[in-house]
Amino acid sequence: MRSISRRSVAVIGGGPAGLDAAIAAYEAGALDVVLIERDIRLGGILNQCIHDGFGLHRFKEALSGPEYASRCIDRLTDLGVSVMLETIVLDLSPDRRMLLSRRGALFEMECDSVVLAMGCRERARGALSIPGHRPSGVYTAGAAQNLVNMENIMPGRNIVILGSGDIGLIMARRMTLEGAHVEAVFEIMPYSSGLPRNIQQCLVDYEIPLYLSTTVVGITGMGRLEGVTVASVDENRIPVRGTERFVPCDTLLLSVGLIPENELARSAGVLLDPVTGGPKVDDRCMTSVPGIFSCGNALHVHDLVDWVSEEASRAGAASAKYASGEPGASGRAISVVPGSGIRYVLPDRIGEHASVCGDVSLAFRVASPSRGSVVGIYSGGVRIKEESHSRLHPAEMVWIRLGCDDIARAYETPDEPLEVRIV
Amino acid sequence: MGNINEIYDVMIIGAGVVGVAIARELSRYSNRLGVIEKEPDVSLGASCRNSGVIHSGINYKPGTRRAILGVRGNAMMDELCFELNVPLKRIGKLTVALTEEDLPGLFRLYEQGRANGVPGMEMMNNSAMRRIQPGVDGIFGLWTPSSGIISPYGLTIALAENAHANGVDFYLECQVESLTRRDDGVFEVGARDLRHNAMRKFETRVIINSAGIHSDEISRMAGIDDGVIWACRGEYYVLDRRLDGTLKTLVYPVPGRNDPGLGIHLTPTVDGNILIGPSAVYIPDEDREDYRATAPVMESLKREGLRLLPDLAASDFIRNFAGNRPKQTSPEVGGNADFTIEDTAIPGFIRLQGIESPGLTSSPAIALEVRDLVSRHIELRSRTDFNAANPGFTGFFSDLPLEARRELIGSDPEYGEIICRCERITKREIRNAIENPLGARTLMSVKYRARATMGRCQGGFCLPRIVRMLRDEYGYEPEDFMAKGRGAYMFAGHVRSRGEAV
């Protein structure tokens, strides 16, 4: 019989979310926290993000990705939290038993609570259904970033970028700085899905054109990519006949969305939200399976790492409390739902404990850009809170903090969901 | 590599499943054999671009080669797959009549199947069908339990590697440009080495033309003008493994009489994906290897997929691909012609043309037929040291039970290192693929052998890792990385040369 190792809290994924979740779990008193990372080093995607702009909110400084990561890693190391590198979790059961694999070993582990912090993956070409050939030279922007920044390999010289997600914008600048020619960025939506500051600093400053309401409708090249056909799209995102033009290039980078990584959540029977692609969670980031928590880009795709860290700290602390036997999912909860103009809102429910023990932050994204809007939170007909925003954009996550009083008022009608909507 | 001055007994042109099945069959004899292939690996044409179905034989007119060799090949598959350790799943097939109008066609298939000797057929009403495939539509169905699924490239690679282990020489990236029969009856084969852009010459007593979509061009080089090949493209979508288990069996509509294919359907793969397809559209002759996906077909495949599997999500469509059928019937005629497998007016030049479906199923039976043709020209010398099995463990590590995995990790720690996380492919498996005995060096070669990069992230995660491994452990420079043939280079060089200031 093999011995099964036991831990109070296991955090899966050593990127920014996992790092802060593990730190918070330890600081909240969990005895033996373990952070599990499949790569050879901690830091996750931050390691390949060598540009700056990380930590403006949290540290009030513009750090590079590796610098931001190293602050978290240093803290984790100082605390002495144990880390397993080059280890992958193959399976997670609803009773928090895991199967892990690493060089030379396949082993099991049981935990009192688990934090899922596996981050996200990029949407690939297959999900886009672009007609045409299947040449080499089509990469997701993040894979290209890895090749350039980590492996010293140039994917190509004449670049077209499809999608104006932040990684695509960052790569437009990066490839330009390394001597490649970036022809243009094409975005199917009438607005960019990247942060405004990245549009300015990565495209405008380098005179790289951004074509909105335009997409790639054809890929040409039997061996290596020879070019793409682009076309304008109408308001339903259908290509408009007669607007096609051929753009020669040897490389197409795709920055067309991120998908939370949740294979393990699925294997544990965690309920997922079809809009975010991540688990449904309560205000403590606990999923539908007691003792399993989720945070960071595995929960929903964030715009800034600062918010990832904040959310992960909450999840980590809650996981420690759960591991120490503090009451879990039992008790009442009010559901939180997106109303008009809101694409999604998290958490999915607020437990009654929150009305006595603290603030809850609602995170949401709007469905389309607007100016001078008012966001309201309602319980039945009752207005709980209202905030006006000079500018709302789908690329930017919005947070609204609810105090104990707000939550207590919502609990006056506990069967009514809390609805977030643009008024 | 053999002595260039030595004359081959048999050279096979084309390393698709049919070519390598012939090579493997002939490697039971001690004659000198070579396979010549213009692509940088075996199986890169139609053999990696099809549904991966082992057909029962109900769809072919009695007495034709397609019927005889299809049923015979189907019966040979179990032993072959056992010897080569290739997964074969006999999941059966339901051919479904959706309306009464389909019934005559269904009965015709039943009669045809009986005449062809298809084993175990059963006509079923809907409730009997639903015991096999819950929720299936249709008023009546024909159940053929001998239908199955297989990895077509898995079989091709295993056959090729076994043939190679038994002494067959493989010349990859070698494109035949001329064929001449000398007065002494020996053929001179002029071929371009595409990797080094140099000409090579081979001599052989027998040539087997199994060049698939290009077989008529090869025949013309030898001076045989009849027999034209039309390329008829079939497009597919690949669905995420999330849906593994949804399909218990193959479900096909009753095909129309003059359809060029068997109709669009869902096919589970042995790896747990589902394929939607194939379409059937003749393409212009400018490039028979134009495997492009087209917007109207993609749309119709998606629609069809959603009709058959209503809970499909957009993210379930992880990839598309296409393959081109080598058809001997023109677009005007439609339907299918029988396989051409024959001696020609040129003694020693054996041609195989129009080996479309059920070519994969028939391949071992075709090999026997071709062996008999070869023996009319040269003496096949028996040997005692033929090894029918491929050495070592050749399945997928993650499919093994836990204890077996622990044991393998104990003997080789690299089985514990997962490189491709979607498909759970280990470093050892990727190393085995890189070190393949045929010397195939493309990334496609790793993909088709190890299944790495085939999952839902399509290599986003593991591609950089495989690249790192090839560079650090096998000395690849950026320009050495090829995705496949036809100049499909992966990278444009280093970002900075070593020592350059950052």
C-alpha cells in the first residue's frame, strides 16, 4: 500500500494567482500549504511578460512581469511555503484527492481544501473557423511571446495580428522592437478588447494601424503562410462582400480571447459558468464543490494582475479557514445575477456570513462601451447601491464594493437575487 | 542506407497506408525493397486526412475489388493491429433510414452486404438502434458490427516502422521525376532529394505506383496515359475530447446512389475526439494537394454538427482539416469507380489508382494482391527472420492503468514528465517520436506519433516545450524546424545572436 500524503491546503498553479493564494492561506494560519507548479519555475505567464505596467495599483510602481512575480515569490520563500515544481495535477476528485505526476513519480495527495489557480489558455485557430490553408506561421500571440522572450526564437518577419487583445498589442510592439514589420492589427469588433493604454503605447506610438470591424477571412500558403485575406464586417460580424483584400505576410498572430483552464474543475464536478468559462463561486471564491476554491484567470479572465492578486488573497484566506474547519457552504446565500448591459458578474452568490463579517467586492464586465453610465445594484425593486462611471469598457473589469450594511439590506429579501445592471 | 549500385527488387512510390502495407507485406521476403516518398514523412497525404473508419463492406457493388478487398481487409485488421500494437475499436455502425424514402436504399445495402460476405449484419427498428446508440433518429437501421475505428496515420506509421525494422529502405523527401525501363528490364528512377535539392538515381526491377492523388502522373512518367485522377476534397471539423463517449457507434445516413462519398456524418476517433465530415467537392486540377477549408463547407459542417449534437459549444470545434480523394470518376459522372490494381503494358510496372474509400480498410488485402502481382515478375525469396511485431511499448502512456504507469515511470522517469498537458503526453513518448526509426524530422512527425499538440490548446502550451527539447537535446537551430513539407518552416531565426547586447 502506498502512503498518501495529506495537506491542509493545496494550491494548483504557481502563477500570480497561485502565489498570492498560497501566501494568504499560509498567513491565515493553514499549517501545511503546498503550491504545485508544472513549470520549472514559479511566476507563470508573468515570466514571459517582460514589458512593464504590472503592479500600478498594488505596488504603485510600473514593474515588469518577472519583477512583479519575484515580489510574490520572495514573500512566499520568506514564509517558507512549500513548493512542488515540475509537477502536474492529473486528476482531482470532489473529495479533494489528487493524482500528481512528475519526473520519476506518480503519486496521490489528499487535502482539506484546494485552490484552483491554473490560469487560462489562448483560443487557437480552430475555434475561429478561418477558411483557407493550414500553413506554418500561424501562432497564438502568447506562444509567440514565449518563443521570442523565453526561447530567443523569431516566429517570422512580416506580421499580421488578428484580435486586439492585450497580448496581441504587446506583441505588436515587441515584434517591431525586434526588427519585424508589423503590417496591422485587425479587430472584428467595433472596439478593441485591449486596454486603452496598450493601444496608445503599443500601436499608436509605433504607427501600427488598427482596423476595427475587420477580420481575417482567408489564409493562404501551402507550406509557410504567404498572406491573409481580410474583410470588413457588418454589425452582426458577418464579412461584407467586396471588401476583401489580400495582405501578404509570413506570420499571423492570434489574440482572440482567453479561456479559463478548468479541466481539473470539471473532473471534480465543479459547476462552470458558460459566460466566464470559470467556476461559479461565492464571495469567498468557493466553487459549487465544498473545499474547492478558484481564483485568477482560471476563474475569469482579468485585465490586470493586481486584481488577480487581490482575488487570490481572498481565495487563499478562505481556503485556510475552510481547512481549519470553519463552517462552509451550509447556510443561506443570495444569488447575484447580471442584468441589462452586464456581461457577467462575480461572485455568483453571497453567503449570509458576509452580512456580519465584511465587505464583498463584485467584479463585472459590461457588454459594450459607454460613457456617463450609472451602474446599479438592486434586490427586487430595492436599490442597494449605485455608482456612476464616466467611462465603461468591456476590456476593463469593474469592481463595486458592498459593505456589511448593503449585504444586510439585501438579506431583508433573501429570495430576491441581487441584480447588477446599467441604469 | 543501402548500396546505391545495388538494384532494388521492388520500389514502391508513395508512403501512404497502401504503399507501406505493401512494403510491410513484401518485407516477409528477403528481396531488396525501397519506398520513395516526396513528403518528409509517411502518411502525410490521404492517409492522415480521412475518417479513420474500418468499413464493413456493405457499400460496394458485389464482385468489385472494393467489395472483395474491403471485406477481406476488414477481416485481417484484428491480427494486424495486434501485431503492430495499433488500437482498433470495433464499435460497429448503424446506417440509418431517416424516412421511408431511404428504405429501398437501406435494403439494397443489406443485400449488397450479404453478397459481399459482411459478417453479423442485422436490420433494426428504432428501439433496437437506441439500445446501441441512445437518442439516434431514424425508422430503420442496418447494424454492421464489424465496422470499426482506427488511427489511419497510427496504422500507416506502425506499418512503415515495422517494414523498416524488417529491412525496407525509406527515402523521404524524395520526389520521383523520371522513370525509364532499360533494355535489360531494369527501371531507372530519377528522383529529386528535396531536402538537399540534389538528384538521385535508383535502379529497380519492379515499380509499384501507389502514389495516391499523383498516381496518374507517375503512370504517365512510365508512358501509360490512360486513367485520370480527379481530386475530390473532403473537409472535416475535429471536436474537443470533452464529448468523448457521446457516440457509442458510427451513425451514417443512407448514401445517395451517385454521391461521391458516404455523406456527412459524425465519427468518433480512437483518441476520443469526434470528426464532423467529410464533404465531397471536386477541386480544380491546378493543385491536387490544396487542402484548404472553405467557408460554405465549414458553415454546413457546423450546422450539421449542431443538428446531430445539440449541446455543442463554439469552443468544441478545435480544428479543421481536409483530405482529397483520388477519384477515377469525373465530376460529371460522380459516384465511384473500382480500384485499379494491375500489371500494365510495361512489364514490372504495377499501378494502383483510385484507391479511395475503403482504401484504409483494404490496405492489408491490397498488399496481398500486389504481392501476387510482384511474384509474376520476380522471385520472392522467403526468409525466417521476419519480425511481425514492433518493438517496445507503443501505446499511449496515459491510457494505461495506474499501476502499469507507475511501473513504467519506475523504469523510465521521463514517463512522469507531462509535456503536452491537453493530451497528457509524456517526455518519453515525445522522445520516442523524435527518435523515430524512419528519421522523419518534422513537427508533424512528432504530432502524428505522439499525439502532442493535438488537444484543445493546439500546441499553445507544449509547442514551445517541444521546441526547447529539440533545440537543447537534439541541437536544432531555429531554421531546422519544419512543420511539414512544402517549405513549411516554423521560425525565422534567432531573436538575437549569442553574445549580442540586449
